[in-house]
Amino acid sequence: MRRTIRLYRRLLGAQVRATLEYEADFWIMSLSAVLVQGIGVVFLWAIFESIPEINGWRFWEVVLIYAFVVISEGLSTLFTQGAWTLAVTVNFGQLDALLMRPFPPLLQVLSSEVGFNGLGNLVLGIGLVAAAVRHVDFTWSPGRIALGVILVIAAAGVKIGLNLLTNCAAFWLRSPYSMFAFSMHTFGELARFPITIYGLGVRIAITAVLPYAFMSYFPAAAVLSDGTARLLGLLTPLVAIYCLWLGATAFRLGLSRYESSGH
Amino acid sequence: MPTHRPEPRRRSDVDFSASVVGLASAKVHDGSVTLIQAIGLRKVFRKPDKAPGIRGSLRHLVQRRYSEHVAVDSIDLSIAEGEAVAYVGPNGAGKSTTVKMLSGILVPTAGQVHVDGLVPHRARVENARRVGVVFGQRTQLWWDLPVRESLELLRDMHGIDRSRYQERLERFDSVLGLGDLLPVTARKLSLGQRMRADLAAALLHEPRVVYLDEPTIGLDISVKDRVRSFVRQLVSEGTTVMLTTHDLSDIEEICQRIIIIDEGRLVYDGNLQAVKDTHVRERTMSFELEDSLLGADQIAARLPGARVHLESNGRELAVTFDRMTLGARQVLSAVLAEVEIVDMHIDEPAIESVVRKVYAGQLQAEHGGATNSEPMR
Ligand SMILES: Nc1ncnc2c1ncn2[C@@H]1O[C@H](COP(=O)(O)OP(=O)(O)O)[C@@H](O)[C@H]1O
Ligand SMILES: [Mg+2]
């Protein structure tokens, strides 16, 4: 296990150095992430200017949900961006090389890219949390802070698992584009808002089918203590394990279908 | 997780290992261990039947049709420890597909494969510790990293200790001239440089089994020579090598055994020398003469059955003969009895002519003349 983590860090580190060769990239990506996510917040603020409350959620509470998304997105981009390279890797038969190295192929894929925009996300996300906690009215205790940290990490696990699962479609679709995974990611963006504003179908889809709501709405609700949503939110770590397991299983099944490419 | 994990072994324990290796694959054969074994190995690719153009693609989306393409068709292989085998066949014969199944990259459609006691596609990580693969057509280095960094990552994955690693690098430097390449990003290497770096990457961990799939493709003569002498060294140290190539000198310089496949089927499997003896019996000896000669009839008379050819300048003489009926010594003494010679050389039969015969369908039914040709069960 320790060896696995150490090697994963080594692989990511190598990618960091490779990417830092293009220093401009680093800054452009980090700043653009702050910009893109920042625009979302401005948009939220504009909505709440005209209506003070959405389904009982006030502005700063929604900002907290939003911060969950931004942070889990950031963690997954920073540490497991490689999932998004799967389509190209499979399509061009580049998995061959990974399969001949004595380290689990899944971990090699996940660590094959570093998304520096994740850094921008993290900075913005932490900023949002810091701003939000001052405006939402509940008392902070060490227990609640610990819960928050655990839930943020679990939320990232959900996002990583779902990214992996949807990107594994590449093994079946055989196209060099991650269109399917990208559409699902876009669908998951719905979880940036309290999901009670959606119809039943969407709520079920986003809770039970591809549980993107567990990377934001439910864990945020658990931190804010909000009824049934809170109970579900406490399940986030289990959901994370489930999603990661789904992703790993899809990868394993996909690998047995992998056909390399004709050479 | 690998399901089957025999104790890791080093090359020095080989003799002992014959009794320890997984029963599924090991068999003592002339005191040697069968390292690579395939029975009825088969791979079928499913290709989409698509009419060309956008309309074809759209129709394919609605109405999915596939046709099956058999790339490897029930191949039996049995390769002993330390053997150097040439795996030969025309383009599209199924060579690379076989190598990918043997190395665990592809899951066979049918059949069994065991390499060093493991099923490669089930125990991928453990398999990767024991085998090395080089694909001439594609690099296995990290594209964006300097060669040195790729090698260090591999060192960490394989858990090779520092001093051993340094020894390996020095070795690679002396045979492959690796030193100059270490600081270069893989993406910026020329083909020949890339191949040398790829060889180092695939052999860093001293694998027992090495698959080389067209390792000399597109290389210039000097790099080819380096690669060949490097592989020859590997073989002499006891590494089991399976070499795919279109370059017949590669085969002649490295391998003792040749396996020929065509359209996914095994066409020939035999000892290289035996193949040459049976199918390439003609040999040519060329002489440079001291004084120019008017005619070669007297020499021809001394060598019944041989063809004697004298160049028009009268100073270059070539004798072509069947090596089974005449010896080089007889030819030499017949020539010396008539003329003084300055220089001579013998053209060894090229495997090329055998392969040509096979491609022309002449060898189809003939198997054998070989020590290892029968599949072991
Ligand atoms: N990934 C793949 N998908 C579909 N067909 C393939 C694939 N790889 C190889 N083939 C086909 O299988 C046959 C054998 O290919 P290959 O093993 O690469 O031949 P060789 O290495 O002997 O030139 C060819 O007809 C090739 O087109
Ligand atoms: Mg090939």
C-alpha cells in the first residue's frame, strides 16, 4: 500500500515536471479555472439578487454547495485527471505500454496527467468556504469541521469514481473523444444547485443512477444539518467507495475487451 | 490481483526451478524448462462493417454490423528457456497479435497461454516483472519525459536497487550508447535513438523472457548492428528471446529456431540450421584468381554436379554446389589443383529463400526437422 502511494506520487510528480516545462500553461490554466468557476458564483449572486431564497436555500448556503463542487472537482483534476485521457489512450492502443509495467494499469492511467486548473479550483473553493461559513448561521465545533473535511474528501471520491466510470465507456465506444463522459460531467453540473429545485426524474438520476448529488448537495446538507438530506449526506463516504468500486470494475471489464491497435 | 503467484525466481535458480514452476506449464525437456507455452491460441477481431463516408457512419450507428477477422488461428507454441526464436511471416500474418497475447496485452479469444508459469493476461503485474517487450513501431517510454526519468520511474516500479541500476545503465551505455540519450525528452529522439532507449527500458529489470517485435525496423545499418549484437549478448546470457522481424540478417545472426506463420496459421516451426540444410542446399564459393583464366572446363570436370561460372575478365570464379553432395574442402582443392587464388569467400544460404518458398506455399505441408516443433501437452 505504501509502495503504491509512493509510486503514484512519483508518477504524478513526473507529470508535474513535464507540464512545468511550459510554465505559461501552469498560470493560464490555474487562472482560467478561477475565472470559470468565479463566473458561476457571480451568476448565482445575480439570481439571488432577485429572489432571496430558492426552496428554502439562501445565497450563502448555495455557495457552500457550490464550494463542495469546486473543491471535489479541483481534487479530482489535480490528482486523477488521467481518467480523461482514457479515450485517446485506448483508441490509439497506447495502453500496451502501461500493461507491460509492474504497476496497476488503472493507477497508471489516473496518474498520467496533472490538471493544474485543479489548483485554481482549490484556491477558489477554499475561499468560498471561508466566506460562506461567516454568513451561514450555525455554530462551528471541531466535530463539525472534521465532518466537513471528511465529507469533502468523500465528495472528491464520488467525483473521481464517476469520472472513471463514465470515461471507461471508451473501452466500448472506441472513439478517441470523451464525448460520453463529458456529457455526463455536464449533467453532473446540475448538482451545483439544491437538487430539490428539479423534477423527480432528475433527482433520482442524480442521486441513485449517477450520484453526482453526493459530491455537493448531500454532503453540504450534512454539514448544514438539514433533515433527510443530512442523513443521506452522512452516507457520502459509502457512496464514494461504491462509485470508486464501479469505476474500477468498469476498468477491469474494459481491459479484458481492450484490443490494442493494429501494428 | 494475480490469482497465481509462484515464488519469484532469479536466473541462478533455474535448475532448481524446474521442479517448482507451476505444473500447468513447466515441462522438463532435454533438461530445459518450457518458458512459453501456447495451445490453440486464437484471436478474433470484430471489425465494424461501415460503408465509407458520413452516411455509412450514421447507418452504422443505427444498424450495427460486424464482421469477424481471425488474426491468429489456433497456434501451438512451445519455447524452452534460453531459446532464441525468430517469428516470421508477411505483413498482417498475426505476428504482433501473437506477441500481444503472449505478453498479456490482449486476452485471447480462445486457447491457453502460459509464460513462466503465469497466465499473462490474468497476472499482468507479476508478468510484467518477468518479461520485457519492445515494439519497434511504438515507444513505451513516457513521451513527455527525459529518457533518464522514464528509466528511473521503471526502476522504482521494478524495485531495482541503486547499485544494480547503475550497473545496468553502464552496460546499456557501453552496448547501446545510451549515455547521450539520457537527458533527451522521448518525443525528441530520432527513430534509432528511440529504439535504443526503448530496449534499455524493456530490459532494465533483466527479464527472463524478451519479445522483440520488429526492433530493427527503419534503423540504419550501424544502429541495426548495435541492436543485433546487444540481443546476441542477451541470448548468450540465457535470456529467452522471441524476435519478430522482416530483416533476415537479424534472424541469421540471432536465432537458432524459426517459426513461420501466414494468415494466422503456423506454417513452419523448426531448427534454423535444419531448415537451411533441407531447403537451402545450394552454396556458392567465390574465388579471385592470381592469373586470368581462359576457360573453367577443367575445374568443372573435377566437380560433377556443381555449376562453375567464370567472369569475362577471367579472374573471378564462382562455384555453386549442393552442400549435401559436395564439401567446401573438395571444391577448394579442385580449384587449387588448376589455379592459384588470391582471395575467396563462401556465401552462406540466406534464410530469405526459405521464407520465399514458404510464402509461395511450397512448405505448407512440411513440419519438422526440428527439435521443438511438436506441441507439448
Ligand atoms: N486492434 C486490432 N483491431 C482489429 N484488427 C486488428 C487489430 N490488430 C491487428 N488486426 C488485424 O489482425 C491481422 C494481424 O495483424 P498483426 O498481428 O498486426 O500482423 P503482423 O504483426 O504479422 O503484421 C491484420 O489483418 C490486422 O489488420
Ligand atoms: Mg506486426
